[in-house]
Amino acid sequence: MRIHRLRPVSAPPSAFAGFRFPPDVIVLAVRWYLRFGLSYRDVVELLAERGVEVDHVTIYRWVQRFTPLPPRRRDPLARR
């Protein structure tokens, strides 16, 4: 009779793995930028008021990486 041991299932890697800042900070910065139409430097100022030092280019990279692309519309008259 053989005893089978279950292997622990590892969680899928987080989309935020390897980033210096916690996911909460990244999500908050991207949300502020998208929701309120702020500039990257405005978001940097808001984060600085909360004790988080980050560069405006970092905010840009977060927005590029974590903003989902809008779905493509299918135009019935478009070439196929």
C-alpha cells in the first residue's frame, strides 16, 4: 500500500512581484492618475505628502504596465 503525500500548491506569482513598493502604493498611484487626470508629477507630490518618495518616471512605468488595454472594437466595415 502506497501513501501519497499532497504537494503544497504554490500561489501564482503576483503581478507586483519584484517591485520595490508595496502593491497598495502602486495601485493607489495608478488609480489617482487615471481617475483624476493628474500629471505624473502631481501623483508624486501626493505620495510625498504620505511619506512615499517615488520618481515621476516610475509612476509612468506603473501606469503603462498595470493599465489594461481597452478591448478592440470590431468594425463591420473594416478589412478582414
